[in-house]
Amino acid sequence: MNPFITVSLRQKAIFIPNVENTTINKTLRGTTSVLVANLGKLGYGISEPLLHALNQTTPAFQANLLDKFREVMGVNKNWTPLVKGWDTPTGETVTDHIITFFVNVFEGRGTTLPCGHIIPANTFPLERYNGCPFCGTPFQFGKIESYGQGSKLKMLELWTEKELKNFFKDLLTSKTALDATQIDSLKILLKELPLPEVSIGMKETLMTVIDICIEQNQPEKAQALFTSPTDILRYLWYKHTGFLQIIEPKTIIQRHKSNNKHIASLLGNSAKAKLTAKDALKLKYSRKTSGMVAHWLNNLPMDAEKMCEMMHPKRGMWVRFIRALRLAEYSKRAGFEKLKEMMDLFYNQVYEVWQGRVNQFRLRMDQENTLKLLKQRPGLFARSLFANMLWFGSEPVVEAFAEVIDKVPARLVFTLNMYAENYFTKGFNRVVKPLGGISKNIPANALLPLYNDDQLDEMKSAVADLCLVAMEKRFAAQETKSKTIYIDPILFKMPVSIGDRSDNVQDLPSALMGTRFPIEGDTVRLFMQWGTGLPAQHMDMDLSCHIAFASRMEFCSYSSLVATGCKHSGDIRSIPNQIGTAEYIEINVNELRKAQAKYVTFTCNAYSNGSITPNLVIGWMNTRFPMKISEQTGVAYDPSCVQHQVRVTNSLAKGMVFGVLDVEAKEVIWLEMPFGGQVVQGLDTRNIESMLKKLDSKLSVGNLLSIKANAQNLQVLETPEADEVYTQQWAMNAAAVTQLLVD
């Protein structure tokens, strides 16, 4: 199958090669009609240009295309839950589990199931189960029975070589960090297409390009892409761990240790997991790799002292790499004089660290020298702007920053404008996610109480005015022949991809974190499928939701299958051989509104030791019409009703929030927030509230385009008949949207 199909589908399109060389046949072929009908059952419609292009393709291409859609939609996976017709509760209680436990311990009477457990009479209604209600092992499996219940088709557009190559360039030049879906698409394109002559926008993107150069045995090309020792360290760590960001070894080890803790301490294996993680992080390199890295460091364009300063923040990691790569040995060879100088300076620590000087002057309250140093590095100045405004006072810091704001990347300028309101609010707790860690709730800056509300409002205004003026100047400096602009209203609900990125892959048309999905019907159906391709084993993943009211909270999970407005399909704790298994939660929005619920948080957890299993798929379904649940098997999955889904790839997450239902607004907010804990009760609701406020404060694509229109004196039209047209389809390509962040 053409790998470009995967990439195009994520952008709500289908790539068809050699479209320009085909002659349009107005007669619709039979195989094309069948393909269109089958895509309709899966919830997809096609545009007229795509229909004509598909009509020229071979039956083999069409069959492979349909197979790809079925694979992405999980048609061939097992979607059978534990309970048949689970929308009607089975009435099982904790007492049933206790009685069954003692009957099995003392070998009492009852029905013996294939798993070996004895179910006593008058406990679980066995005719309602597809497996063992006591241990959660499934025995019976069914197929998807209902297709085409969705009330809206997702329209697909045509992609030719032109759109594919433009998308490739957009990914490479993106001015914000790519998320997991974009990185995965980029890797596919790098393997199939030649690298275009463009300026690569982000360090994480650079690592994937360098990796392809190394795979193709072209280390000299990689050399030209490295600009600092940090780039080399980032690449080496990426190859060793798979993480594009430099996550400290102690953080990775701690995450593996905490993920393998258990509520019942005797069942945990955190000590073993810690030793295994340590062993996996040990470094070992061949002579070929060591020589290649030695050449990279020796040929960097910066001087040795500057290299040492950049290596200092990760000194502990560098010491390990230097030993594993035998760099001390290479530094003694002829031609490696710069490497030798760098090694001498690094080990003797005879270099000055810029950040150390900043901290020294700052602690001495030396405003002049602190700001003088910060102006040397505008990006770092931007990142510490708010804290320095509280430390030295607003006026001198803003005045100094105004001198260098034109050198600050646009994404940082917008970030400052978005988060100033929250930062300078007393008592506002912020949510942060350390590299490799889980989301944490941190208190407001301790210096805020020193200022009154009027002074803090002035600080907010000062930052907002400075940033908006700076961005308007950048837009105004762009040459344009356009006179009019059209901005799709839905773009005002789509956040700009700054600051938050998804760590997991979206194989269906992707969405940015913070995107709001309207609920058309009365129900939202959560689903989780895991274990496909794995042998039968105990693997307990839990689908849960947290219901927040004004003064109380409820949970719908394995321990409470029925809650206000929510019903769970039953707790499966073991997966069958190769085909995987599934859980569902049905959420009745009208019932929640009557009960005055505020929001419902969707979560998944790894109850088993370890993190969430890779390739676990989570998401939700919604349609204007009632969705069926099979009475015979309990299967409740219909691909045409899927509104959004995510495939988990992050190996460090124990629990993850994947959406929040705003009950009153009838909207689902897509977000991704990892958290610690074996069960949903481990979720800190303060983090959710802080994250929602953070997402609300983010700049929307529509607002960004409004700034552009105002700066360039463009007339905003209400119809698409304009010189510049910005639609939802255009915004699907988040990398293209970042081109608006002019630098």
C-alpha cells in the first residue's frame, strides 16, 4: 500500500499518484461505486475532484485503499465488551465478588468457567456476560453489527504530488514543535521523498532529518545540520530512547519505577522496573559511531569554550556519553585538536556559564547588568520576562525587552501575550508538564502579593500592548497584493499550535489540543481498544470518567459501573489472543444537564504494572441519532460515529486524560494530559481546571488572522470570495498555520 495514503488521511484527504496524466472518464465504474458506498459506511464522503481521480485508479488500488481505511478505523479488531447489552446494568455488587472469592478459595458449588473460576448461583447473571465476571477474562467475541449510523460524513479531498510536497515542506519549516502525528508523517515522507532545499524550523524536526541521513550512510550531510553540542546530544539520546526531547535519565527511571507500583504493594514490581530501566539506559557504542560523533564535535563551527558552556546544563549526561564514545581516546589523535581543547576545558571546568552570571547579578539585585546580559539572548529573556518583571519592577524590564523583542521568535511573543493574564493573577495555580513527567499544579509566583491589583493589571497591559504592536509590525512588514480576506468562523475555535503538543498519534484527521467538538445528539460514547496483535495475557487497562458537580464528584469506572448519566460496559482484565478487547462508557448529556454537572473528564489508566500499552486506541463517538448496542454481544462500535480517536504511543504514561465534556455547552474539548495513578481517583481535578483555563487563554487561528488583517489593512469578508481564503480545510495542516508566525 502507498505509504502516502496514511499521511494524506490524517489531513482529511486521499493521495492519488499521477492524477495529472489521467483522462477524466465521466462514466462511474462499478468498483468505484462500491468503494464510495463502503467509505460512506465508515463515515467518509468524497469531493467531486477526488471521485473523478478515484474513478481512474485500478481495482487493486481501490481495494488496498479500502483495506487501509478499515485498518485505521479498527474494523477487523475485536470490539466485544464484557457485558451483553450493557446499557441495561447487570446489577452486580461488591457482595457478588466477595461471595465468589470465598467459593473459589474453598472450592464451593457453582458454574465452572473456562478460566477455572466457579461462579455460585444467585450472584452474577452469567447469561449477560461474554466472559468471566470475576476475573474479567473474555471468552465470546462478536463483530461490528452497525455501520453508517453517523449523522455527518467527513469529506475527503484530493491530494496530488503538489499537495504532498507542499505538506512535506510545511512540516520541515514549521515554526512550532511538531506533535507525534506530524513527526510520524514526516518520517514516512523522509523515507520516500528527496529532502527539499528548505530551512528546517525546529530542533526536533532536525533530529528526524539527521536520522534519515545516518540511515542512508551520509554522516557528512548530518554534520552540516549540527550547529551545537546540544544538537548532537539530542540526536544521540533520541536514537537511544526514542524521545525527541532530552529527558533526564533519572526522570525516565523514576517514571518506570512509579508506573510499576501497585495499590496492593505486594503486587508491585517497582524495584525490578527501576533496575530494568537503568540497564536499558546504559550506553554502548561501536568504533564506527564513536569516530563519527568525534568528527561531529571536532568540526562544529563554534569555539571550544562556547561549546563547554552549552554542554554544562547536561554535564552529567555528557560525562556518560564521553566515556561511552571513547572521546578522550579520539582527542589524542592528530586532526582532533579542537576536540582535545574542548575536553580539557570541560573536565577542568575553566569556562564561564552565562546563566550563572545572570543568576549572580539577579540575586545581588543588579538590575543594569542582569538586563544587559538578558538582552544578549532574547529567547531566554522572553522565557524569564514575567519573573523578572516581578523581581525588578515592570517598567525597566519591559523597556529593556522592547529593545530586543524583534529578535524573539514569534511563537514566544504570542505565548507571552496568551499567558500574561494568568501569570499575573493572584492565587492562580498554573499547570505545567516537566519533560518526561506528568502534569503538575504549581502555585502562583510568591512575589505577586507584593503588588496591588492595579499594578498587576498594568503589567498585563504592558505585556499585551508590547506583544501586539510587535506582531502587527511583523505582519505590516510583509509584502502583499491582497485587498480582502475571508476567515472561516470555526477558526476562532481552533487554537494555534503553540506550547502544547500531543505525544500520541492521530491516524484519523488530526486536531490540535484545545479544539472543541460540538455534540450533535444526546449521548457521547467513549471507547477503548487494546491488545491487538499480542498473545493472551493479563493486561488490565481501564476506561473511566470523572464527573464534576458544583460541590461533589462521581466516578464511572470498573469499581462503579453506573453513575449519574454514565454506564460502563464492564471491567476486562485479560486480553484474548491477538485480537484485543474493548471497553465503553455511555454518557447521557441530557441527564447530566438535569443533574447540573459541570464537566466530565475522559481518562484511561494502566491498572496492570507498567505504563499504558502502546497502540491502545481511545476516543469517543457521537451522532445526532441514537447509537445501537448489540444485545447479543454488546458491541457498540460504529466507525461512522467516531468523532475523534488517538493511538497511544507514549511509553511513560500511567494514566491519561483524553478529553473533557463541557456539559452546559455540549462540547468535547480535546486535550492530552498524562497523570500518575493506577485509577481515575489519582487524577488531580485542579490540573484539569488549570489546563482548561490555559487552553481558553490560547490564541485562536481566527484571532491570529484578525491581527494579520488589521496590520495589512485587509477587508474581512463574510464569504469565501476573497483574495486570501482561510478555511477549516486549510487549518487542518497545523504546520502550514505556523507560517503565519512570521519571524
